Amino acid sequence: MVRLLLVLLLLPLLAFALWWITQKPSHQRDWADDVSQLLQWEQQGSVVTLTNVRHFDWRSEADYTPRWETRQYNLDSLESADLVLSYWMGPHIAHTLVSFGFDDGRHLVFSLEIRKERGEAFSAVAGFFRQYESVLIASEEDDILRTRTNTRGEDVYLYRLAIPREQLRTLFMAYLDKARDIEQHPQFYNTLTSNCTTIVIDIARRIAPGLPMDYRLLASGHFAEYAYDQGGLVAGYDFDTLHRLGRITDRAQSVSPNDNFSVLIREGVPTPGHNSNNNGRRRP
């Protein structure tokens, strides 16, 4: 009787294990428009050419003009990187993005996202069970940030990262390497181990290998405070001030189509050399 019970208990586990190992990621599905293209790139010296940079014009989540464009960037012109957190499910969970700035005023955002099939919706629970592929999106800010603040009604915060200019190229190229890896080897998204925040910390470890594990790597809504405690955000401010001044939601919602979105959302956001009334960083 005991053996029979054990068999009955093990059979569902074996069936799940067989199902699990037979699931294979693929690029050949009917993808939603906003994740339909894979980022591709080539490099000649310091100039990289990116194909399939997303630049949609969003009027609503269902009403948009799709645009996938080709962009050229000079890596010698990289001058900044910003951490962006977009809150869509309470204060503890946020989507994590990184925006790179160039000295000609342009910005490019990288975001690891689930590659939804047409008509598919995201479930954090399903994200544990090989239900979604991953895609790395490179996008203009007035697409990927504006759609979160204006179309989806998410609350978005932007923080200047304290990264020496000479290391920005390393981080930028790490994102491109990840894009090529995904293009050549389809990968599953995982809510816990392979998501929008884990890619940021994995790439950050290329220039800071000693970054410690922390619960805030899972509770992504607190990731900015983790970055602050590691000395990763602009110096001269306590975290509460960075958090308050970094909220771009209202500014993004007030930007008109003819305004410079990237400039206006950064009004008041602390950057190196920005005046501060604080004497230094808060001690971790």
C-alpha cells in the first residue's frame, strides 16, 4: 500500500519533469508587435550600427504606429547611464531598465522583456514554468518610457548611475552581447532567475565582480536602494532625496509631442555636478 502511494505521488512529478525537459525556446512564433523583432548589430571601430531599435508612437496600448529603425552610435560619445524603475504591481516589484546617454543628446534604453505571443498576457506565476521567451529590446526613451508612464499608467523613477565614463562602453557592449546571445540561442524568461533585474546585476558584475547577493535583487522595487548602498548612484544625496527627485511620471505625462522628452523628464534629477544641500551619502 505504501509503495502504491509513493508511485501515485511520483507519477505527477515524473510527468512534470518530462514536460519540463521537452519545452524548448523558439524564435518562430506569432509575436506581439512590440516584441516582434530581434535586436541585431555590427561594429566598425568605435561605431556600432543597431538594427531593429524600437521607436513606436503609442496612443494607447492597442493603438500605435510601429517603427523598427536602424541607429548608429559612437561608443566614444557615451557619457552617462541611468537606472530606471517602472512600478506596475505595488512598491516591491518594478521593471528594471538602463538608459545610456550620448554627448549629442541621444539616449538608448535596454530592457529585457518577455516575448509575448500575439494576444498573450504576462503572469508572474507562469514565468516560473518556461511559458515565455526572453527578448532584449533597444528603444528610444519616448517609446519605452513614455508608454509606461502615459499609456500603462505605471510610476517611473530615474537615477543617474555612478559609472566612470571609461566603463560605460563595457556595459553598453555587454547588452549588445546579450542581444546576440538571445538571437543565436533562444532563451526562456524566468520570473526568479532570468529577468529584467538579474540581467542588470549580471552585467554590472563585469565592472564590479564583488557585488553581493541581496533580497532586493528579488524584490526589484527596492533595487535602486541596493544600487545606492553599493555606491552605484550619483553621490552627494541621501537615497530618499534621489528617490523623490528621480520620479519622472508627472513630467513625462506633461511632455507634448514636439518637446524633447529626454531633456524634460530629467529636469531636477540629480547628476554629477548638480547642486546638493547634503554633505554626503547616507551610510549604508
